[in-house]
Amino acid sequence: MSQTAAQIRIALVEDDPLLRKELHFHLKQQGFIVFAVQNGKSLDQLLMTEPLDALVLDLSLPGDDGIAIATRIRENMPRMGIVMLTARTALPDRLRGYEAGADVYLSKPVAPEELTSTLLSLARRVKKTDEAPAWTLDLQARSIYGAEPWQKVFLTNSEQTLLLALTQAPSHILETDMICELLSQRSDTSDMGKRALESLVSRLRKKLESLAGIDAPPALKAVWGIGYQLCVPVIVKA
């Protein structure tokens, strides 16, 4: 078992039950932490509860296919490693996979050793990206600080409550309804509906943009069909 593999959390998205079972067994034998699901809907539910480093994604899936899933994941989770696994080997198919956000396109049947090496390589890239300087959420000062000491913005109670909840959520993602309920209970807003939440998020994004820079990827993003995700590392100071 690789010590590196033991720290890597993978979602295997494959609708063929026999192949899913076979790949799940192999990856677990190599030491990976593996969650096996059969479609995009199950993957979305998994992402709400489990932080992941990489996906092994079948191209031909019921409902949303691998291209649609990869596009959505790459947009909302740019640091996620994506391995596209499919029997389609024609150049146009491979190009579609890469354009959708796949890091690697492997043809079925894939050699187990190649899949293992690919995932280990992707994990090194993800780890390197995660080493970016973290921001600091200071609860007492009700402020968030950027990577540089002079980068600071003040927050409202609602903004701080939302950021704190996102830092504690799996994969830093929270459902819209959950956020509305949380803000109604704990902040200075007694009744937080979806429209009010959109306005709050818009104001907060502008504040976070002043820390990240206009050309930087968004620090707070909408996750289609789910809610919102915090996309920068944040340390909480009580």
C-alpha cells in the first residue's frame, strides 16, 4: 500500500455494476479511499458529505453523461482531478473529454497499474495547488484577511456566518436551503429567502474579489443545482 495513496479520496462514477465493483476493489487494494457511485445524481449527493481529491468518471452514463459532469465539476471545483474512463477512443471523443475538463483520458479496458499511477500523479497536482496561502477569517474582528497582511475587509454578521459555515462544510459546499435556514437563525436577517441570499452573495463576492484580485478565479461560486462553494483556503481565528 502506498502511503500517498492512503491519503487520496476518490469517487468512482461507473454505471456498469461489475466494472464498478472490480475497479472499486482494485483501488481499495492500492490504498485509496474510494466511494463508488453509479451516476451524476449520486455523485452530487456524495459531494455534499465527502471531500474528494479526484474522480474516475465513465463517459457513457445514464442522465448526465461524463462530459456534462466533468464540465460542471471543473467549473465549480477547479482543483479536482478528473480521469475520464471510456471505450470511445476516437480523437474527437478524446478532445471533447479534455475540453470538458478531464486531466487524463484512459481507454477501457484500462491497466490497473496505469490507473493507479495516473491517480497518484493527479494527487500531487492537487496537493501542490492546495498549498496556496490561506486567508484568515477573524471572528472577533468580524473581518477576513487575504494572503498579505494589509489585505482586509470587514464583514456583516450574515456574511461572516455564511463564510464560517462554508469553511466547515464538506468540500466547502452548502445547499441553498440550508444556508437560508442557517442565516435566518443565527444572523442579523430574520427571514432569509433565496432572492435575499443572492443579493448577500453578490455583495460578499465583491468584497472577496478585493482580496483575490479581479483576474483571479472566484472565491465564492454557485454550484449548479446545489448551492454555493467557497473556493479558497480559509483559516478561522476565534
